[in-house]
Amino acid sequence: MNVHHYIACDLRSNDPRWLRGASSYWKSRMKKPLHQFASVGWMVCVGMLLATSSRVVALDNGLALTPPMGWNSWNKFGCNVSEDLIKSAADAMVSTGMKDAGYRYVIIDDCWQVSRDSAGNIVADPKRFPSGIKALADYVHAKGLKFGIYSCAGTNTCAGRPGSRGHESQDAIQYAAWGVDYLKYDWCNHGNESARVAYGTMRDALKQAGRPMVFSICEWGTSKPWLWAGNVGNLWRTTGDIHDCWDCKEQYWTGWTRILDQQNGLESFAGPGHWNDPDMLEVGNGGMSTTEYKSHFTLWCILAAPLIAGNDLRNMPLEIKDILTNRELIAIDQDTLGKQGRRLRKNEHQEIWVKPLKDGSRAVALLNRGTSEEKITVAWEELGYPDGLSISVRDLWAKNNLGKFIGRFSASVPSHGVVAVKVSP
């Protein structure tokens, strides 16, 4: 039931007199036969209102209406970050054409901070960031880009640097003064505090600071944030950390195909301003083949995932740049309908993933997890189209029109590869 369909049901109300009145009404009506209720909707609304003891604060920052695109330092550089690295990454984002392709955020991850001063203000490493964070943000902004930073909901970050617990408002004000546009907020050393409370505290602090910042929740999906974070963050991690491999697993990180498996079924929780985040891209970091990186990038676009590159932008081979700047696939990720794709079918090594688009077409990925080339077929009826319809198909990697097909489309897909098409009736 959508409670907003009922005039009497307003969950935004926080008037205790109204709630007491509703309670009295409920008690009096419970003495009557059930059929005397004027509306089942009214019954449900009253129950929901009585269960709502405080006002729900919605995340209304107007940001990330399509999945954020940018670059983050962690996957390639870890703690080896510096002012020069971030500046050169911003330079490369412009010179390589990534900015023109839609990438905007330059995000410094953990290890930029070293301590707090006597007033409790967070202090950047003076050796690695001699000009300070404000000057670094100004440099990034001068490139026509946006600047992101990292902190943690715990007392210390995952790398043991000062976290934001107990300093949320102070840090948010500092970030705003520096010109921060994006905050990635991690989940180490948080004690017994619940994720929902911790992230809600920082959400409110960011709002009070007065500068719009994309809020990226990074608690690794442990508390199923897709169930509660829609009014807390603009994106939330759904799994542990990604690793630069096709299919591997350790205690804290996994290969991208295992992360992909965990996204299926979460599609209903994503949309403009609030996205499932399967973690940053590993494209170009050296652990996989070009074919596997194409598959990785394609599926992240089908998932409407944030496209946060994690490679060395300064030294990209042409084939890696071509993957990251494929505008036709980026358009699929950034489609304003805001629908996350889902797995349509899985058959041993073969998978079909589909994403509905605003113009009524579908983006379809034929993924081959097997060790040899396989033919994969998708039928129009599986996509919700009439079987006899003649439909145009465009190859999003070859960037050419394949013609019109009736009933189905088939393609030979290489091992660990993908064929990505746009199907337009």
C-alpha cells in the first residue's frame, strides 16, 4: 500500500496531539465490528502512524540523480596518496577525455589525515599535502571537476587514521569550508554503534554544514543498507571490497563476478538519488584481461552502478581508456529512467542481464562465464516484447547497427566475454 494515496495518512506529521487523537480513534473503533471501518487504508495508516515516533528526515540534497562518475585513489594507490597524485589524476581526467565522457569526481581515499589539533579539527598530512586540502580542492574545481574526500564512522579509519565518530558536525563543517563535493564514509572501528544511527548522524551533519555533498555509505552491505539507506545516503555499498580478479575470494574482498551475483534482486531499491554500489571499478589495474575488463565495465553499466574508476589515469593503455570512455555504455548507466538492471536468465555458464531504458528500449548483456566461446540467445518475449515484432539491435562495443531481428537475437560470446546490445522496438 502507498500511504500517500490516503488523505488522512501523513507520515511526515510529528504533532503529538494528532498522534494521541489517532490513538483514541483506534481504541474506540476496535470496539466495533471490523466492517464498520470506512477504509482498510485508514486502519493501516493509523497503525503506521502509531509506530512512527519521530519524524523521518529524507535525504533531499538533489544530488546523484544518475549514478556518480569519477575516480578514487584506493584501488591502485592505497595509502600512497599525495597532493601531487591527486592533481595529476585531475589533469589526466581532463586530458584523457574522461571528463568529456562524464566523469566528474576526483576522490581521495584513506590516509590523507594524520591527527586532530587541540581544538579537535582534522589535520591533513603536512608532508604529503603541503598546500592543504582547500588548495587541492580549488585545483580540482579549476579543472571543471568536483572534489571528494574520505572518512569513517568509527574512531579510526580502516588504515588507522583519525575517524569522524564524535566529530561528525565538526568534520562536516570543515569539509564544507574546504569545498568538498563528495564524502565516502567507511565502517571500521565503530564499536557497538548501529550503522543506521552512525550514518544518519553524518547525514544530518552534512545537511547542517550547508554545502551539497554526495554521501557515499561504505559499510559493505553488512546491515542490508538497501532496506534503510534510501533517505540516508546517495549510494551504499552492497558487498565487501572488490578485488582485481575474475572470480576469487578472501576474507575481506572478492572478484567482481561474485559481487555481480550479489546484486541480483536488489534492483527495486535503486533509483535517482539513491543507488546500490557494488564497489569501484578495477578496469586497468592489471589483474584481468581486456576481455574481462569489458565484461566488468558492461555489467556495472547494466547495474546502474556508480562508475568510479580506480586505475592510474596517468598511464592508461589505449584499450583501457576506450573501455572507460565508451559513451554508448555510459549512456546506459546514466539513463535517466534510473532503473537498475537484473539477471533475466542463468544457464550454466551463460547469463542474460537486462536494463530498461527511458525510451522504451532495453540494454542487454550476454555474459559467458565459461572457458570457451558459446552462443547465447535472448528471445523478445523474455524482454517483454511480442515474439513477432521486428526489433533493431545495436552493438554497444562495436558501435554499429546489426539490423532488425524477429523473435530473438543470438551472438557468439568469447570466454569470460560479453556482447552488449541495445534492443529498440
